[in-house]
Amino acid sequence: MEIIMTEMLWAVVLLVVGFVLLIKGADFFVEGSSSVAKMLKVPSIIIGLTIVAMGTSLPECAVSITASVTNNNALAVSNAIGSNIFNLMVVCGFCALFNPLYVEKSTLKKEFPFSVVCAVLLLVCGYLGMQLGRADGIILLIVFVAFLVWMVRSALKARAAAGDDEYEVLPVWKCIVFIVGGIVAIKFGGDFVVNGASTVAAKLGLSQNLIGLTIVACGTSLPELVTSVVAARKNELDMALGNVIGSNIFNILFVLGIAATISPIAFIMENVIDIVILVVMSVLVWAFAWTKKKLDRFEGIVMLALYAVYLVYICMR
């Protein structure tokens, strides 16, 4: 009994240390990369649409790829799906409590529906054959590249309206330290989280799917939560919602695309149900945003309440 408790304590310590490394590593990586992009005269709107959204999704990427390499594939897919549901319902819902999240028409017509299409694509790929194979992974990555090209072209069209002083430029040596240090922290953080979560699941008799949808998903989504809440409190509301949508697209197309290409991911019916729930919740939030062109405090409370119901459901099933 004492040995089991010691192993559990060590696993929890690994989880906490892993989450800290993931969050701080993503923070350093974003800051360093942003400064490099600034030095190279890359428009700040492109920096926000790409580096910020992808940077906050690096923890999910690290965990899912590590899980795929170590054949903990149930953790890889549940982490990505759980993070997307958390991002959508908790991050957006929590932000709406501070300030109404006004949504641009272009976002409602382009990025938001595209994120729903990505979830449906994942559902179709996973349900057919009940696995996300290497061919499916490659398809997701091709769609991701196409999305990047589309996003950059859209950003270049809006370049004239973008400010040029959004990010502080760091010295070159500090950029290198931040980028390299961030990557190293994210790598080891991902290892620690996967190992810790797998141990906790084994000792408590819980499935990797449940651990991935709850503890790991919430932990790896902390960068999105922090970034979006800070943006909402500073009235940078487009960034708050854009970060969530961009991260959700990145999680499905790139994170699961890479993970499936490395090692095919077997699907269980619970995964299919969770993706259906993600699609339904995405459509619901899209409808909320479409009716008033914003997400207000009441809708934020509804979204948080729905996530609480979802948590109860996955813990009881």
C-alpha cells in the first residue's frame, strides 16, 4: 500500500511539473517567435493568427505526439478532443463573464464554420474503420497546410489595417534562448504529463480516455485559458475568440494529423460520441455568436453549465 501511495504521489508531482513546463515553455516559445517574426517584418496580424494560436496549442501537441510515440494512443485522441471542448465551452464561457465577446462577420462566415467542418472531418475519418490511420493523418495535415495558406493570404489582405507595434522586440540572443528553452520545456513537459497521467490512470483503475478528457485536457488548455482571459480583460476580444478557434483547428488538423501519421490511433465508441458532442457544442456556440454577433454573460454561464454537465457524463459512463 505504501509503495502504491508513493508511486501515486510521484505521478501527481510529474503531472504538476509537466503542466508548469508546458505552460511556461509555450509562453517563452510564443514570445521568442513573435520577436523573430517582428524582426523579419512579418505582419503582426499573421503573428497573432499563427504563432499565438499554435503556441498556446503546443502543450496539446507535445502530449498527443508523445502519447502516440509511446503507443498511448487513447490519451492522444482524448486529449485533443477534450482540449477542444474545454477551449470552446470553458475558455470562451469564462471570457464572456468578463466582457461580451463581439464576433466579426468574417469570423462567423469563415474561421468558425471551418472549425466545425474540421470536427466533422475528424468524426468521418475516425468512424470509418474505427481508427485514425496514417492516410487520415496525411489528409488532416494537407487540409492544415491549405488552411495556413488561406489564413496567410487573408492576413496579407488585411495588412494595411494591422498595427505594427503589437509585440515587443527582444534581443536576438534572448529570442534564441526563449525559443530553444521553450521547445525543451514543452518536450519534457509532454513526457512528464503523459507518464504521470498514465500512472494515475493505472493506479486508480481509470481509463486513459477519461484521464485525457479531464485532467490532461484541462491542464494542456491552460495557455489558451490564460491568453484568452488576459485578452478579454484588455478588451482585445477578437484575439480571445480567435485564439480559441485557431487552437481548435490546430489541435484537430495538425496535432492529431501528426499523431496519426506517426502511429495509427484506434477509435472506441466513446471517442465518436465525444466528437459528436464537440460538433454539437461548436454549432451551439456558433449559433449563440451569430444571433447577436457576440457572446454575452448569460451565454457564457450556459456554456460553463453545459461543460459541467459534460464532465459529470464522462465521469459516470
